[in-house]
Amino acid sequence: MTTALDHVAWEPCPFEPQRDRALEAYARRKQRMPNSALAYFAPVPWLARALVDLHPEYGLLLRLDYGVMDLVQLVVSQENSCRFCYAAVRAMLWAQGMSRARIERIEQDLARADLPPRTLAAIAFGRSQSRTGPAGAAAAREALTRAGVGPDEMREIAFAVALTDFSNRAHSIAAIPSRPMERMPEQFHARLMRPLMNFMLRRSRFHGQRTPEATASVPPHSRLVRAYEGSPIAAALGRTLEALWASPVLTRRCKLLIFAVVSRGLSCQTCPHEIVSALRREGISDPTVAQVLTHLDAPELDPVERLLVPFARETIWYEPATIQRRVRALREQLAAPQLLEAIGVASLANGLCRLGAMVVDAP
């Protein structure tokens, strides 16, 4: 079965999968199905878990319809040219009973896809944010408001888009093999098990409940977590960020620099203040930060930072094959966990900058 992304070049993956039975069991409990891609991210536990924990369908949403969320994720993955995630969402829609012809109509022409106006508005928002980022946030909010989308649902749509941007980048930049997922609907055993897969998918998805207690979070991104106070999203984001900062693979300073570069590249107005303050606490002066953000280098950078700062900038807008070749070159200079963590941090930074522009007012 051909797809709209068959023309997208995809390089061989430079990482070897590593089986982690505890991680596999954890993912299966939440997703009800195996997730072979996680083995490629296993050397960086917070990243592998984030790719499971931040999926909205496992109790993180209160209002947004999961059918709308699926279509948003399909269109955002198409926009980002992520063959892996695109094939995964497409296969999920197929497993849930959507015909191939209907999927193709949605891919080719949303205006003629026979969808409700609010659904079309959510999909258009996802496409717009992936294309323009924070610069288009105000217009995107206005468009959703005109379509009758309320603030709570708007925040959930924004989270679904940000999570998809994060997942798209993690899988695309790491060149996770896409062909097994693309071929899945063509396989005899998959067609035979389609009703069971549909049952398992529906069983694993559920809406969460409000969480009235405050969610503690330390900067940076504390304001972003607080914007979701009362939603299960706040706790999931908080746990992911705590695990990211606690990870010993890259230094905290290096991760902050990656966040700072992505934030500057997207002209984000909501994230930089907390990030720059955190860099000061790491001993990096404001002039050094300015030099890094302007020139993607500074004498104070260590060898790993000197490699990863310009790489972070490349993760904002990219062609999959080009950045995959870049990763292959970096793999010769960095250990696999270092490079995988850099991919994870940069991917999450891209998602959070887009999310912050939608749900946090600039200071």
C-alpha cells in the first residue's frame, strides 16, 4: 500500500536496538501492544519512557475526542515528513476500521474529507503550528476560537500537536526504520488480527480525570507545567522534565544550551527567560549565552557542546535524509547514549516551544 510519504528519503538507522524487558513490559501495560521502536531509545531511559508517557490517549486528555486527535497526529506527521510516525498513525486508523480510501481522502484534500468544522479547524491548527511555530500562535488561537473550540480543549489540541512534533523529530532524526510499520496493513496476519487490534486499541484509550492538587515543577518550563494545572498533562510533563534533568548522559548545561538554541531559532517568547536564568546558575554569563545563540559557538563551550549546539539548530527545520546523514557523522564522534539524548532533548525542546506559545503568555 503506497502512502503520501513514500517519496521521502530515509537513511539507515545508525543505532542498534537494545532489548530492555522492563521497558517493554512497561510500554505493553500502557499501550496494550508491543512497541519495537523503543528498543532504539532504550540507552536513554527518560526518552524511551517519554515516548510512551506523553502520548495523550493514555488518560492525559479530559475533553478532546480521540478520533480528532488521531487525525491531527496524522496531518502533523505528514507535515513533518516523519515516515515512521505517519505510518504508525495510518496503521492505527486502519486497525480501528477506517478504510484506506477514507485515509487517502484525508491525506490528499482536507477540505473535501467530509469532516466537521471543529475537526477541520483542529487539523488546520496542527498543520499551521508545525509550519510556522510560535510566530503563528496568535492567529492559530483565533482560528480555533472562531470554530467554537474552548480554552481547555484548545490546550489539549496544542499538547497533541506538540507531542507529535516531539515524537516526529525523535523518530525521524534517529532514522528509526519505517518499513515494518508501513508494511503492517499489507501483512496477512495483520489483516487477520485487525478486529483484535481494534479491540485492544479501544481498550487502552481512556479519558483522564481532573487533578485538583497543584503540580510542583522547577524551572525551566515551570510556567508551562502550571498552565496545565488540574490536567493529567501537568504531572506527565513534570515527570518527564524531572527525568530529563536528572539524566547523567549529558550535562545539565549542555541540555540547557540545546533548549536555548531551539528557543531562539523558533523566536519563542515564553521559554527564554527561565532558560537563561538556569544557564546563569550553571555559571554561563549572559555575554557567553548571547555569543552562543548568535554564532552557535563560544570559547567557553566544551567539545561535546561544540558539536551539539549547531546540531540543535538543525533540528528546527530539516529534511529527514539530510539530518539523518548529519546524525551518522556525529555518531562517529559521540557515544550512542550521548547522541540519542541530544536528539531527545532537541526534539522535546521543539515541541515545548510550540506548546508554550499557545498556552503561556509571554512575560
